[in-house]
Amino acid sequence: MEPSGLNLHAALVQRPAHTVLLPVWGDSMVGAGIRHGDLLVVDRSLEPRHGRIVVARLEGGFTLKRLMHRPQGWMLEAAHPAWPPLPLGDGLAWGVALHAIRTLPGGTLPGRNLPGRR
């Protein structure tokens, strides 16, 4: 089978001026298939909506959670039973996660030596 010539950048990045790549730290989204050490493709131009996985700015830091609208307001919900929902409150949904890229065992990405990488 011949290589197809797939352009990974074109396939994953629709709006380059608004797209960033961010490393994942922690395990709060493992139930959504996102693991510690993955690389996220995040689009800051997309509107955060109910059910989307977002990078949110909260209490001076960033967190990755599913944005859910509940009777008590907007909540950030983990995909791991050990992590309770967080109210978005005055926080900001900073960007929408579109893709998670994972390095397989034995593979490397330049500059990607995360502590505790599994």
C-alpha cells in the first residue's frame, strides 16, 4: 500500500491562527479517552457549548473538562469518578479541544518528556 500523502496539519488544524497544541497533565479525562501525556489540538475561536471538552481558565490555572449546562449553571465535569464537577462561575472557557494525539510506547516527540508519562 502506497502512502496517501495525508497532511496531518491540514487534517487537524482548521483555523491555524486560533489553534494551539497543549500537553495533558493528569488523569481527570481518561473516561473520554484523553490521558496524561497526550497532546491536545485546541481551537480558541470555537464557541464552547454544552457537552464539548474545553480548556477552561479557573482560579488562576487551566483545567480540561467537559462543559455541561446544569440547573445550577455551567459546570466543568471530569471523565473520572474521583474528580467532582466544578462550577465554571467566573471562570472562562478558553478553548475547545478537538483532537488528542498520543505517542505510542517506543515513540517520541521532540521536547515532550513529561514527568510521570504513562
